[in-house]
Amino acid sequence: MEKNKELTIIRIFDAPRELVWKAWTEPEHFKKWLGPKNFTCPFCKIDLKVGGRYLSCMRSPEGTNFWITGEFREIIPLKRLVYTDNFADENGNEIPASQYGMPGDWSSELIVTVTFEDINGKTRLTLNHTGIPEGELSEQTTSGWNEMFDKLADILK
């Protein structure tokens, strides 16, 4: 049995916290940066309330759709988001990672925690993502988040 890893990534964005918050919580902004380099996000729905759900689609350059969904557990406006993170079908039904051909012993519940701190007009964002299998998948997930954050930095300019 593989261990599950906890990823932590800290980035400083040259944008006010309000703008970075909107990029995470408003579908029209979220769609611009969700997905690693060369991926697009053709669909995103966010019901931003505790107990509310989101559903989004990351499309690979080859045209493969990867749907993700989850539930918001904690929302402190402009400061903190906590939500579950699961693979899904296009209807928002949770499915195992293996249905997308991903190996490994995935946790039944992945949790993403994002904090937003104002630093003199810039935003320090801390992302914590738990439940990803260690090894290659953990490295790919870290790389994917960093590529998404590069896209986010570009759209915040």
C-alpha cells in the first residue's frame, strides 16, 4: 500500500488578494487557468457556499476530458477555502482515479486548503493538497499545480 502525500505550495502573486480570490471562486476567471500547461477548461460551475459543490473539466491537448468535483467545507472570504477534490464524470458523480487510468492507492477523500494573505498589495497564496499517492503521481500533481499557478500569474497581470 502506497502512502498518501501532503503537498504544500506557496506562491506570491503580483495582484491584490481580492483579484486572486475571484480567480479561485468565479467560474469565468477559474476557467482561464485551471489545468496544467496546454490544458483548457471548457466547463466550470461553482456553488460557493459551505456544502456547495463545484464541477469543472480539464481538457488535455489531445482532447481528453478530466472532470473534477468536490464540496466546499470552509469558506472565509478573501482568506481561506477548504474543499474536497475528487475525480468525476461529466454529471458530477465521483469516480475512482483508476477510471482515468491513474494508478496508485488514492485516498477516498482528497482535501485542498488554500489561504490568501495580503502582503503590501500582493497576495501570498498557500496551497495544501492531501491524499495523493506518493511518488510519480505526487510529482505530477505538484508540477500540474505549479503550471496552473504560472497561468494564474499571467492572467492576473
